[in-house]
Amino acid sequence: MKKNWVGYAFISPWIIGFLVFTLYPFLASFYFAFTRYDIVSPPHWVGMTNYRMLFTTDPQFWKALGVTFRFAACAVPLGVVLGVGLALLLNLNLRGMSLFRTIFYLPSIVPTIATAFVFLWILNPEIGLVNRLLKNFGIEGPAWLQDTAWAPWSLVLMSLWGVGGSMVIYLAGLKDIPTHLYEAAIIDGASPFQRLRHITLPMLTPVIFFNVVMGVIGAFQYFTEAYVMTRGGPEDSTLFYALYLFQRAWRYLDMGYASAMAWILFLVVMVLTSLIFRSQRRWVHYEG
């Protein structure tokens, strides 16, 4: 029994941190979602008013939800395709391949703030690198982050900058595919494309499944880049759900309303991940 208490003593910092900084805020937000609370005054119970306002009288809520859904629908599949493609290329047994793997992985560990400021310069319509390169080919580049049509796509393209993180996971998945499957396929006369379609991709689906789930969760929490680069503009074209939640909480000090938004976000993510988990029976193949 004494040994148990010694163990609890060692993990007590984590337990205290979890209770104070995770469990308590989680439960408190559930209560605040049914109140009007501005931090400086005590919470006032309003029942379902916050949720009714969200669904009936707040057009920005629906706009932010739509922006986030569109971003997730574009960024997640593109990230998977690019990540798998890079992993296949970097899995080739060529000289100096470890150097290229490092180069492609480095952007994923660059701090998000630094990346955002770099892309502010790259996508600048006047002095940006992208428009200068396009100008050399006689193409007039768009305003990117200052154009309502291009701003969301700019952030989608920027999200591909850190695809090296998932690429490493795909590389690990490729290394786990048994070589005897390829040997048998080559003996049977299968072409490289047939080996990719019938061996590589099916055996890689558990890793793709993991990255899709993590990508969807990350897309619905997309905040830092939009906050630093666009603040939701122009004309709310990049008003992501997490950014709007932040604005309601800290610009307007409407903590009750923001808590209700947070719980809706939690339910949306839970529903989407549940649907992905249910769909895995049709397309995810596990060895054995």
C-alpha cells in the first residue's frame, strides 16, 4: 500500500494539472454554456438562450461553420494525397534520400507564427515572391490574402507546407509492408501501378485512416494562421470557427456564448470522427 502512495506522489503533478487545467475547465464550460458570463460579473443563468441565438439569430456562426467545413473538405484530402505521394517518392532506394527526407520534414517543425509571417511576405500582392515569379511568366498574380475568393485557398495551400509531418508517418507505414507481397506480385507479372493499387495503398490504409482523423480534428481547430494573417477577413472569408469562438470570448467577453460554441464544436468533431470510424470497415485493410 505504501508503494502505491509513492507512485501517486510521483504522478501527482500530472493529476493536479489535469484536474485544474483540463477537467475543471471542461466541466465549467458546460455550465457557462447555459449562462451569460462576462468574467467581471457572476454568471447569470439563461438556459438554452445561447444555443437558440447561435442557430437562429447569428449569421456569422453559420458562416464560420461553412468556412471551416470547406477548409477541412479541401485541406484534408489534399494533405493525404500530397503526403502519400511524397512518402512514395522518398521511399525510393536512391543515394542521398535521407537528406531529402530531412528537407521535406523541416517545415513541419517550424513554429506556426514564423510560418505565418513568412507566408505574409510570400503572398504579398505587391512584393511577394509568388506574384514576382508569376510575373516572369506574364501572369498577373491575384491579391491572395486580400481577395475574398483567394484568401481561403491561400490558407489551404499554406496548410500543405507542413505536410512533412504526416509524410514521416506514411514512410513508417511503407516500411512495415511485407516485402514478400511485392516479390509475389513481381513473379506474377504485376506492373508498378498494379503493385501500388493492390498492395501499397491497401496496406497503407490504416495509416491514412489515422491521418484523416487527426487532419479533420486539426482542421476544425484551425486558428493561429487565420488569426495572424487575416483576422477573419477579407469580408469574413477566412472567419474560421475557432477564430470566431475566440473573438466572442476575448473581444466581446461573452464567455457563455463562447462556451456554447465550444460544445457545438465538440459535438461536430465527435460526429465527424464517428462517421469516419464507421466508414473504415469499407476501405481500411488490416494485415491478417
